[in-house]
Amino acid sequence: MNPLHSWLIYCRPGFERDCVEETQAKPVETTADSGFVVLQGKPKLVYKQLTFARQLLTLHGEVNDLPERDRLSPLLAAIPASPEKFGALYLEVPDTNEGKTLSGFTKRFQPLLEEALINKDRLLPSPLAGEGQGERGNLPRLHIFFPDEHRVLIATSDPHNSTSALNGIQRVSMVSDAPSRSYLKLAEAFEVFLDKKEQALWLKPGMTAVDLGAAPGGWTWQLVQRGLKVIAVDNGPLKGAAAGHPNIKHLRQDGFRFRPQRPVDWLVCDMVEQPQRVATLMTEWFIGGMTQRAIFNLKLPMKKRVAALQEALDSIRTALNNKGVRYQLEARQLYHDREEVTIYLARKR
């Protein structure tokens, strides 16, 4: 009998139970606010179908009571013989205050472990500048995860069923003139949901967008920085550089009632409202042919988050399926999200 598949999943601290619930796998370790879970069973989890998982890894083993003087030897001994070679090595920590205190150590320790694995022909050398993925893009990645300084979980990721971001967090940069930090949320969403080719194709200068609930203008400013012309809809004021910008038309209207005179390329929405109401609004825009793509947030209740999210997404699917609309729908709790998830909805040709 084959042993049950073991998974290591990174998540936002406080959402461990949501990870377990959406996977329907057997919980093995689900410490509250730890930022990770260990699950068993469910041999075919799909990363893109998970909302609360920042990273999806196959867990191979662990080392406890890691000595301070020689961490390298027990780690090398614990790395499984299969897979034989890895395309990348990640040393990672939980997204907690305790975990962050270990980040300095992992940065110092990474070159030592990397060199040892390269010498044993278990790891491809770091790529040179401008080098393509080649073989590296198909090889599993090795993840050495430190829940604390004395314990290590050893895992691997499938490059086609995971994210390449360290700690499962897609880092983005803030610009000094952004009206609010929500700028980062939409920047991250574009990086998570669209690859570089898709960004170049679908975020072209001169394209049009509507931002519902735009004030103070963080999402609008992200769109403008990419060259789009934006209708910012909000009864509240835009702030800073977004106020009076020539590529921004600010309409003081109710975001739920506004409809554009002609279809736009993008609809974005970050309004504080019940998730089902926002889902219904987004569906109406798509059925009416008023946009091709949308990124929007669904604010989740404190309890029954997975159920509330599933209800909202199912309502979108049902409505679009009934109208024969072909679409792509993905949901992800981003690093910059809190009690919410971000949704990407795109019309397929």
C-alpha cells in the first residue's frame, strides 16, 4: 500500500483552518497563526484551484532538534534520494514575527547548503544573468522550511503546480506618489494572475478601465502607471497625484449604479460590501459585455469564510454558464489582502 501523500502549505497567519477546509485533506499540523499547515491524503491538489494557499509543496520529511554547530550534515542526510536533482533551492520561514527573526540566518546558510548540493550533483548551479529556464524549468524545487531554529521541514515543489516566489509571496514595489498602499494590492494581483506576456498583451497604454470604489486612488494609480485611461468612480475624493491627473476621469457616483457608455478593457473593484453583492455586480458587467477582464476583492466574514467565498464564486459560474459566456475565474488571498480574497475574471474568446 502506498503511503498517504503529505502536503506542506504556506498561508496567511490566521487562515490555517481555511486551508484545511478548502483542500478537504486530513490535517496533521494546523497550529493557529503559524502561517503553514501540514496535510495528508488528497494526492492531486491543484495550486491554481486553491485560494488560501500561498504555496503548495510535497512534504518528504523533517529534522527535529537541529544542532547549532552543524546544521548542514543532518540536513543533507535527510534530503530524499528522489527526486535526484533540483532546479532551485529555497530556504524559507513562516510569515510571522518569529519566522522573520530567522531570515538573517537562512540568507547566510543558503550558500553553504547550495554549494554542498551542487558538489553532490543534486542541484543545478544558480542561473547566469539572461539565462533561460531550460532544464531548470521542469525540475522540482527543493524547499527547506524552518518553523523555528531547531526544526526543519523538507519539501519539494512542482514548477507547474506551485509558485516560484520565495515563501509563496510575490513581492512588488511601492511608488512614492501612490495615493494609498492599496496600490500594492493591484500590483501584486497583476503579477499573480498574469505572466509577463499576458501583462504586455492586456495592459497596453491607451487601454481603458473603470475603478469602482476608487477613493483615495491606489488602484486607479496602478492602472495609470501602466498607461491605461481610467474612470474612477467614488463619492469620496481622490488624493495626491491621482487628483486631477489627465488620464483619470473622476465621477462622484455610486459604484453599484454606474455603467459605462461604452465597453472598457478592465474593471477593478475594491468596495467594502457583502461578497455576494459584489459578485452579482461583476457578473452583470460581464453578461452585459461591459468589460473583458476584471480584478475585484471579496470581503469575507470572520466565520465560514470558505463557504461565503464558494457561494459567491458559484453564483458567478452559474450566471455566466447559463448565458454561454466562456471565462477564466481564479481566486487568491494575496499577501496584501487581509480579511478578503482577490478574484480574477476574464472573458475567453
